[in-house]
Amino acid sequence: MRHAAFRRFLVPLAASAVLTGCAAITAVSDATQPLDVYELRAPSTIEASAQAPLPRDVIIELPTTSGALATDRIMIRPDALQAQYLPEVRWSEPTPVMVQTLMLRAAEATGRVRYVGRTPLGVSGDFALVTEVIDFQAALDAGGETATVQVRFLVRMVRERDARIIASDTFEARATSLSTETTDIIDAFSAASDDALSDFAEWLRRAL
């Protein structure tokens, strides 16, 4: 699919058209159409520690992100200055919740700590991971035949007892889709998130 043709099928972040009469009714009807749902999984290649888990609790807080990414819609950039959403598809959860879930599963897979969760078991955990999702989108490549997915998130490990940041790092990965078909773009999201989460899991092992 050519660049210009593909852009016609993207869903803009904002529209200035005023809907009246039948157009408004059509818009309401379109809004109720079910969307295909896609879900990413944590990497299956993360190896569990051979040692006993450390007696520590790690809380993965809900990541923050820009308003454009704080949604369950799948973002794609036709160019550097334009952000749109893939039509008729969505993530299984809003992007911040999905990233939190992926980080949680990756941290659990390391077998490094006694407890990993979204909330502490008691009053507070030993450490909290504070995350900012900077990039989680695809961008059309030159010619519009493929797209490159970029995943980037900043993680800070905070010691709960004194609110001190004891470690921080940015995890970033890219992957290029085979085409601009939705399934190929989702495959690229999966590959990029796998790489970034594998790096995150290794960092967590070292930081604790």
C-alpha cells in the first residue's frame, strides 16, 4: 500500500470538521463499531534466577506518558510532525497499563525478588519503579511501504523508606515491519517491546 493511500485510512488524533444531520448519525454509528484487539506479551526468553529470590518487594507503579499515548489506540506517525491512530484496532489495555503489565511479567520472570506487584502487600514495598513511557508508536518509513516501531521508556528505582532514587535507566528498541499491514506492524511492536523488556529485566537483576 502506498504512502498516500495508507494515510487516507488512518484515524486523526483531532478533527476540525463539524458534523450535522446524517453525518452526525454516521459518526455515532462508527463510534460503536467493535475494534480488533491486540495484546503484547512479555518476552519468553527471560531466564529465572538460579538463586533464591531476594526478600524484597518491588512495586511497579502505573507509568506516565503523553496524552496522545494515554489511550488504547495504536499510534502511527505518517511523518515527523503528525500523529494518528491505526483504524479499527486497539490495544487490550491503555498503553500505560499495558506497559505496566509487561514490566510486571518481565520482573516476575526473573525470579529475582519475593514479590512484584502493582500495589504493596503491606503499607509500602521496599522499592518502587517509577516509569515514563516516552515512545510507543510506529512511523512510516520513506516510501510508505514499511513502518519502524520505536519503544522507549525511562525507569527509576526508588527506595521507599527514604524516597531515594538508587538506579535509573532508559530502555529503547526499534523494529521494522515487513509491510504496513496491521498484523505486520503489531509484530514489529512485539519485537521492539521484547528487546526493551529483556534489557529492563537484566537491569533489574543488577539494580537490586
